Amino acid sequence: MEKTVEIPGTPPADDLRRLSISRRIALGAWNSLEFRIGLSVFLFMLLMAIFYPMLSDIDPTRMNVRARLIPPVFMGEGATWAHPLGTDQLGRDMLVRSLVGLRYSLLIGGATVALMLFVGCLVGLFAGYRGGLTDTLLMRITDAQLSIPMIILAIAILGVARPTIPAIIIVLGLSGWPVYARVMRSVIMAERKREFVRGATVLGASDMRIMFLLLLPLCLPPIAFVAVLDVARMMIFESVLGFLGLGVQPPTPTFGNIIADGRKYLLNAWWIATMPGIFLFLTLASLNLMGAALERSRNRVYGGIE
Amino acid sequence: MFILGFLARRLAQGALIVFLVSFLIFTLLRVIPGDPVRLMVGGMAPDELVEQIAAEMGLRDPIPVQFMRYMGGVVQGDLGQSFIRPASGAAVGGAQFDDATRSERARVLTLIADTAPFTIQLALLSMFFALLVATPIGVYGGLNQGRWPDRLALYIGSLFVSLPNFWLGIVLALLLSVHLGWLPAIGYQGFAYTILPAIVLAVEIIPFILRTLTVSVAQIMRESYISAAYIRGLSRTRIIFAHALKNASVPLLNLLGVQFSMLLGGVLVVEFIFDYPGLGLLTINAVLQRDFPLIQGIAIVTSAAFVLINIIVDLVSTSIDPRLDY
């Protein structure tokens, strides 16, 4: 990590200052070891999840009772390379099931965070830019939502209604947006008093134009970077729901329902419950490392330290 | 006088929040498909009986009427009766509709009061574990920002936050109680049964404490009063423990208030895995059995707890750091 001391108010000393803020955050993160480790692990898992189930041509839901409870290859006896991570109680291949579970997990995690960002940033943008009554109203709703124990609400809704993928995304997404609304609002409130906004107003730009073409591209990327952390959080959430039987329903494999199933066979076939967890853990750890690196880089850029 | 005004304002706000939560949960439970009466009387009961029981219980009245009746009871401290659970013994779930042995149903308030102490015990123990591990690492990381202790805190935080709690629970139960036989895992027959769930919960809390602590300690160490303390000739130990840590504990307390709902989610899952007889297990069973009064009661109690914890957090924060003003 290079040491460049930036003193606020002085003219830029190097090229770094000429880049946009989001580029500087991305660059700062890219320069850290954590980010590179995280990114390589993540890309590896992503490619596996996309291509292995397709190329290996094993159906994750096809049962084969004759080949049930085969241990993973590193266990030695009875294991075959046809099922590198063994099979479950119905003879389904664990590797393919884990990777298909990873697909759903990533899909739901990503979509949920996108929804959270969309709703949260829109609310924050309007509240911060309009101010006054709009602000008070929107922020009171946000506060109210923040103080509701959303986990109980989410479980209650999904427990009583049918948990389909869109329902899960909506429930999780609606429980997470208030934080983004708050952050976005505070950023927008700081930015809208700046010269370039006044300049645009003088040039006759409409409010919508200023909000969506000037402020949003400036303020969104730093927030979106750190949202990587929330993708990981939502993936855990999704798997917890699956574990409780409130997530995507079987026979579709998800981490949650595979592990919940495998729990019954823990004593004689421990790999069913533990192997998918390792995939989930590696993916989450890679996301969290990237997110933490991005967050630190952002704090450095905004804090002006280093 | 200031304190009284503060308390009155916050309690009024809190009452409003609790009211909103109950209304939201109440409405959602009734709008969403899934008939609790059908579950109560069992699948074999004739439709007329279902309708008759539903009408007797007032479940076919308009939602606002039902809600007002319910809130009338809540204000008097009556959270109603469980749909499913008998006053004594375990849940009966889908019993026969003409089961004569079916007894009086349990009161929601009693159910909650019976299970809450277990959850509180679990929460306190896990908090203790989490602080025990996270405080030294976090403070040391914050004091040495950018060097290896800081990295260590970052790595531990990133790894722990990536461990799904239910998976960790299963793995630890397999290792520590099945293979090594060190700790009991399932059910509750004594204090030892709290330890394993508390460890799992602590692992979930540690990353948040670490992150808050490293950031706030690092920030405080750059303050001018810390430099001034050096000039005043105070020892480094004294500065860190008496000046820096005291002020760094304010964000930590706030974290407790903000992350309460996350903690709640963790409790839910951990209690479910270890079959620990607390509020979390009660909640999950209530949801799975569509026990409306119980779900509502739990939602009201937890949102009230949330409000109270946040008020206490703010009060304690102001007494630690008088510059804060609520």
C-alpha cells in the first residue's frame, strides 16, 4: 500500500486525484491483497456454479438408490470419482446439488440487494433532494421500518404464504432498504448544495435531470460497492430460510434445504450436511473479503487518510 | 427534568411503534392465505365445523373489528390464548376435531414468560463470549491501524461473518458433542446446554463488535484530547483504558441497539438447531403452526423489548459521553 498524504484544500499532488471517486475506490480495493484473494475465489466459485452442472450433465434431482450415501473421494473406501463429494440419502450427487444451490443463493442474494438498493436509493434520493415535507414523511417511514423486527415479519410472511423465489426476494429486499435510504439521503443532502448543482439549476436543468443524471451517478457507486457485503448477508438469510423450510422448496436444491435434510444423517453420513456449507462459506468469505476491502478503500478515500 | 421529558417522548414514540408493528403483523397474518382453523381442527373436519369454530372465535369479523378487540385485550395486559397449545404439555398440532381430551389452551403471556428467561440467559452468555474474544482483538487492531493487528481483526471478522450460523451449529455439535463429548447439544437440562448455542451466537456477533471497535478506537486515538493526554504526562495504559475505551464503548452500545433484530434472527435459528426451549423456538413453532395470537404476542413483546433497549442504550450513552444529546 503506497503512502500518499493528502491534505484537504491543497491542489492535487498526483494523478490519483484526477480519477473519479468511484474509480479511486475501486483502484484502492484492487491494490489490496484481500480483494484479489476474494475476487479469485469468487470467480472460481461462480464459474463452477455456472459450468459444472451444465457440463457434467448430472441432474441434481435425479435419484439413484443403488448409489446412496457414497462418501466423498478423500474418504477412501467406497468413494468414486463419478461423485467427487459423494451422494446423499437418495443417491443424488452432492457436488452438483451444492453448485445448483449456489446458483440459487447467488441469484436470490444479488436480486435482493438490487431491490434493496433500488428502493433505498430512490427513497433517499427524493428525501435528500426535495427536503421539507417529503423528507420528513419518507424518513419517518424509514425509521418505522427500521424499528420493526423484520426477521419475525419475514418468517411470519413466508411461513404463512407460499415461499416462491420472487416472494423471498421481495420479503428480504423490503426488510433491508431503510439503511440505504438513510445513507443515500445524507450523501445527497451534502451534495445538492454544491456548486455544480447550482450551476445546473442556473442552466435550466430540471430537478429530475439533476437527480438522475448528476447526483445519482456520483453517489450511487460508493454505496453499491459496499452493498457486496449485503449480498453475502442476504445469501446467509436465504439459506437460513431454506433451513427452516421457508425458502425455495424441495426438490430444488438450495444450501438451506440440503443442510436441513443432511442433518438427519449427520451421524452416519456427515458430508451431506457439511459439504454444502463449505461451498457457502467459501463464497461468502470471498464476498466479504471483497466487500471489506472496498469499504476500507472507500473510508480511506473519503476520510483522506493515506 | 430533562430525563423525564426524554423518557416521556421516547416511550410515546415507542408505544406508537409497537402499535404499528402489531397492526402490520395482525393484518398480514389475516390477509395471507392459510386458515388457522383448518389446522386446529385437523384435515378431516367438515367445512361447516370449520366455519362454525371460526365464527365463534371471531375470525370471520372484519379485520379492523378483530384488531380493535385484540388491542383492547393487549392494553389490559391480555395477549390472548394460543390457538394450538394446551395449557399443560407440548403442542398438539393437528389433533382430531372431536378430541374430547383437549384441554384449556395456553395463555400467550404465560408461554412467553416461561421461555423468555432461557433466551435472555442465552443472549447474555453469548454477549459475554463475544466481548471476551472481540474486545482485545478489536482494541489492539484499532490501536495499530494499518498494521497486522488491524489485518487480523479484518480477517477474523470476514471469516466469522461468512460462517452461516445453522451450519456452524451443526458442525460444532458434530465435533464437540458427538465426537469429543465435551458439551451437551440438544434440548435443555441445565446450564451446560446453553454453552454451545451461545458459542454459535457469539461467532455471529463478533464480526460486528470487531468492526465497530477497530474503527471507533482508531478514530478516537486521532482525537486531540488523546494527544493532549500524552502532553499532560498520562501513561499510555491510562489513556487507552480510561479515555479511549470509555468513548469507544458508545458506538458499541449503539450497535447493540441497531443490531437487535439481527441478534433476534440468530437466536431464532440457533434455538431451532439446538432445540433450546427459548423464545426463538417458540416463534418458529408458532409460525409453522399458524398460531396467530402467539405470533402477534411475540411480535409485540420483541418490538417492545427493541424500543426499551434502544432507550436504555441512549440513556447509558449520554451518561458515558455527556456531549451526546437526545
